[in-house]
Amino acid sequence: MSSDTVDGGTTADSTTAGGTAGHPALRWRVRPEAARAAVLVLHGGEEHSLSRPGPVNLPLLRMHGFLRSLAKDTAGADVAVGTVRYRHRGWNGQRADAARDALAALDELARELGEVPTVLIGHSMGGRAALRAGGHPAVTGLVALAPWCPAEDPCEQLAGRDVLLLHGDRDKVTPPAETRAFAARSRAAGARVCGYTVTGSGHAMLQRIPDWHRATTRLATALLGLRPLPAETASALALPPASPEALTLALPRQPRD
């Protein structure tokens, strides 16, 4: 994968104790007193970098629109919304640092909230981390945006989960073909998978921004049971594992709520 920049960023939100080796991996953006469900957002990073995240974090800024949309659509529904904080900017080969941080954040979430259904939303390296961590007992579904899906990555951990993949057809960083191949393997392994093509958009999701935000929010809140799944998504998830039609849906223009 080509470099997709970094983690880091500063907010005024509170941070939990714990994490990986003393690192606080979970940061809440919305924390109801009695949360009944949760969404965790994971941003992109780099293929190789042991540098610590800095104060300027373009990938996290890229996810702020998703966080705002999620907070708006889950207001009053007792849904906690958080982000995963990375120790390093890179995935770093077999270390899989972003996935380790995702699992640490999920462990902390489970300690704080109990056994609440949790949906992961990840972009690029964050999508890879979400897919790797998707076997955590708290996770019921995932929405992966332009995910990094190398052929060697496992998918058996996703059995029994709902996995929704969105990828721009102009992506030059993470190949859409690798995402489709991963999706097919995941369906064969027992995951319920639906794949969308975002026509005219590239890796940074700068084209069709409202469609990315609205579709991701609608899909994530549907996975939490707050609204019905779009009809085409529900139909795709119900197709037999070997059906390629489930992986080639065109993302329609998303109307305003």
C-alpha cells in the first residue's frame, strides 16, 4: 500500500485509561451514561512507520465528517461513538500495530460499556485494522471504506459478522480488486458481505463526499438496528456465498434525510 499519511490529532475529548502497554487506545466522542450500542471509527495510516502520531492528522480530519454524521443520526439513541488511537503511524508488517490498537480499544469498550453490540468503521489502514479485529466478541458488524486488503490477510474471524465494503473505482492506493477478492473469501468463510463501488471516487474520498458520509452512517446505524438496511444491501447479504453479485453493487446517490 502507498503511504496514506498518519494518525495523531488533538481533541478536547476525554481518553480512557488502559490500552496497549499503557497506551490509551480508545477515545470517546459521544459517551451516553447508559450506552446500549457503540460505533468505533478507525482512520488511515502508513504501510511502515514507527513514528508516534503528531498533532496534525489529516486522516483523522478526513473522518470528522463521518463522526459528525454518526453523532447526529444516533442522537438520543444511547449509542457511544469513539475513535481508535494508534501508537504508531504504520501497520508495520507482522506487528500489525493498528489491529493491536483496535483490539485494545475494543477490550476497553467492553470493560466500560459491557456486552453492547459494536460496529467498526475503518478507512484504508483503519479498514484493514477493523477487518482484522472484527472477530472480537463485541463486534457485530463492520463498514470498511477503501480498505487495505492484502491477499495474505485472514478472514475467518469475520464468520457470522455483517461486513459492508465501499471502494471507489478510481482508487490508486488500495486496489478495489483486492477488496473484492477479500470479500469473496470472507463470504466463503461464513461472513455476510456486501460490496459497493463508489463510481467516480478515489482513495481519499474527496469525490462524492456527501454520499460517503450518508451511506456510511445509514449502513452503520442499520447494522445497529436503528433503521432498516437498504433493500439492495439486505438482498446482497442474503445471496449464497459464491454469488459475485453481492460484491458489485453501485453506490447510489444518497438523499438527504
